[in-house]
Amino acid sequence: MADTFAPPLAVVSPTPGRSVRIGNSVYPVVLPKIRDSRLHVAMVVITLHTLGQVGLGFHVSVPQILAAILTTALLQVAITFYQTRAFVWPASAMLTGSGIALILRVPSTPVGDHWTFHKWWMFSAIAAFSLLTKFVVRKGGSHVFNPSNVGLVIAFILLGSSRIEPLDFWWAPLSNPSMVIAYAVILIGGSLVTRRLGLLATVISFWLVLSAGTAINAASGQCFTARWAFAPVCGSALWTTIVTSPEILIFTYFMITDPRTTPKGRVGRTLFGAMVGIVCVVLMAPQDTEFGAKVALLAGLTIMTAVRPLLERVVPEPDSAADSLRGWSRTVLNGAESHTTTAVRARRATTFGVIALLVVGGLSFGARTTQGVLAGEPENLIGRLSTRIDPATFPDITVDDEVMNWNHEIDVAGAQAIVLTLAENLALESQAILEGDDSLLTAVTHGDRLDAMRARLRESTSIGRTVTDNYEIDRVRVTLLVPFGRQDGLSLGMISEGTVTTEIRNASGEVVSSSSAPFKTMWAMRRATGARWLTVAELPPTDRP
């Protein structure tokens, strides 16, 4: 979160009459004023935390949130007291802690447990590290990086998505009232705060550049998998998801707008927002998971805050006559023959921006093929089946309400096509084992299921004997599988019952053993690489009614 206009420690001014006595010593107490912008930002963030707990299903608990906030608050109070001998309300530090808690997630946190203390210490440790960067990495009497931003980037890179992950781009459908309120709180609260601080131009320039750059990435074929999506997010869906994401809006309004880590002048702040957008787009272009895209977004700000001093050298002096977008534009257009400081700076900044735009365009297109990451379905795939599946012999199918809430097309009728695909996938798995065809496995399986079937294929090749399973499915219940900690997308759980016939063949292909038995299992299915539903795992069936 933004460290908005916190007064320097050296000039802390306690309010007369506010003090606390400890032993024989009296220490001033400094509380925030009602017009302090940090309080206004805190109100927005607390509202979002509340909505996340009561209406948006945020995968974070109250103790985890409090661990981050209290850690940063206590650290800030201790450090400030050591430096000033006064007790100062840690408004900035609490924003850092609440920002960490808003964005950070621990995948193994129990779902729906609002009061779990599960790995609270990770929130505390990352929040403490983030705050300490403010005191360790400094230049010109101020911190270089936005504390929550740099702390999160380093944590995500070092720990990886199996241990921690960022808040999702997508929170909930607009039919959810909490989602509508969240958008209103972010947009209205963010606009009021940034306008008052003179940073609204930073917000607008960043969002416009991010929107244009994301359109370039989407057009060049970028897709990413996400835990909340059945299929890779591509094309217009990718653009819409990113530019309208509430997480992006939080980043835009409350993270890149830290006055201590942005240029001071109007032109500088506008160009800074645009350059953050460019760097973010460049870093996001090659990412094919939501985790990678989100970390790239956060890293874009980290990089730009590090190079901010270079940008300040090519923009007008703050509050000078040239420090206006209109004046700056005229200087850029008409200053070709001028050698004044302002004209030289204008030409440098223009060159800087043009080079950056060329880089982002080249990298965005170069990072993607025109086909993107989607794999096409092999030609005549179903024609490879030795025994065709009869669509008329559907098993009994039930679909959980949560599945239809996520995707209204997957009702009982819609699920029939997916059940048919499951039957085809299982039959093609057996055929791949018999034919020793790894490409056939790749066409119908993915992830853990592909690894398991490849292991069976290698075993068959090494021992000269094949083991295949032929399934007759009598009942299927379709449920929703929402993973945490892996960027492999939303899956359907196909809880299936019926009879499985296991056949063992010798090296000549003759059946030497055959046995049948009832089975109950759950196959996870997902459109991992394109339009076809692939089998991604076999899991124990859930006992939910």
C-alpha cells in the first residue's frame, strides 16, 4: 500500500497535552489527524478485508490478517520511538501490513475457516521484512521501494507458488452484491484519495498503457491458466480479466501511488505511471500462469521505483513553469532547435518513451507464437478408438449446484458431453498403452494423470506385458474442484461408479488374465490446453452428499 505523505521522523510534532509517563520520563504521543490520507486508504482496505471475509470468500483468515498488521505496527512504533523518543501512531506501517494481508495467500490454509492461525507466522515474517526495507534501502532521506510491493515480489520469487501465492485477478461474478460494493469502494475511494494527493494522472496513465499493452499481448496469443477458470484465459477474456481486475485496481490506486517513491512533478508522475505500465506489460508478456502474471505485475513497479531517479533527470523540475502536460507537449513538439534545459529534457524523455514502447512491442510479440499456448486436438483423435463410445448409453448423471453457479452451461444436459469425453479419454488411455503411443496419452491426459499413465507405459515397455483397465460407468456426479497453491486452473471432479475390467496381455498381445470388480473413484477433468476436456488426475472420491 502507499506510504502516503508520512511526515519525516526528524520533524515529528506531538500535539500539545498528549503524552504518556513511563517511570520518571514523559514521552509525547502523536496520533493521526482526521484528514490524514493514510486513514482514508485504511478505510478502503479494511472495507475490502471485510467484504472478503463475509461475501467474497477470500482465502485468508482474520488471525493471518492481524498477524501482518500487528507485526508492522509494533516494529514501526519501536523503531520510531528509538529514533524520536516519541510514541507515533504507525499509520504507514499498518497500511503496509494490511496491504500484505490483502494480497498474500498461503495455499494450505483451510478453506472457509475465518479464524485459523494456520501459518500466521508467514504473514508476520513477510510483513516484517517488507517494513524493514523502508529503513534499510534509502536514498536522499527516503525509502526507495514501496515496502509492501518489494517485500511481496521477493517473497513470491523465493518461496514460489507451492508455498504462497497472490490474490486472484478474478474475485467473483458481478451478480454477487459484495463484488459490486468492492468495485465502488475501490474506484470511488481510490479516485478521491489520489486526486487529493495529485496522483490521479499517475493512475490514469498507468491504466491506459496497461490496457493497450495487454491488448497487444492478447492479440499476440498470450494465455494463462488460473485456478478459477476451466480453460486457459486468452484473447478478449485475458484483456477483460486483467484491465478490470479488482486486484489490478488496488495495485493502480494504492500501490504505484506512493508519494515517497514517485516523482514529485506533474509530468514526472504521469510519465512514471506510463512507464510502470510498460514494464509490467513487458514482464507479463511471456507468462502462462496467473501466478507468473501477477508476480510480473508487482515486479514492474519494483523495477520502476529503482530507476525512478533516472526518469527524474529527464522531466521538468517540480512546480516549474514547464511542469505541465500541455507545456511539456509543446516543448516536445516545438523544441527540436532549442537547447534549453527543458527542451533537452523533453527530447530525452521522448526518446526514453519511444524506445520503451518499441521494446514492449517487440518482446510482447516475440514472446508468443501466433498460435499462443493452446494445443490443438490431434486430427482424427476419436477415429483412433478401437471401440466407439455410444453416446446413447449415458450413465446416470447428477451435477452439484456449485458447478452450475460457476458455469450455467454445465447442467445435466451440458455434462453429458463431458462424461462422453471422459469415457473416450479412458478408452484412449488403454489404447495408448496397447500401442505404446505417448502422443495419444498427451492428447487426452494432462498433469498428474499424464505422468501416471506415462509411468505405466514405460513399465509395459520394460517388462513386455501390458495392463489395461476398461471402465463401464453406471453413475457420475459432477462436482467442482478449486485448487489452491497450483496455477493449473479450475477442474471438474467426475465422481464415478461402475465396473472395471482389468486385462493383462503378454508380449504377443494375447490376453493372459482378465478380472472384473466394482469401482468408485473421482477423475479430475479440465480444459488445460484448449477446447477438449482432459483427464488431469485420479483422486479419492469426496464423501459430500
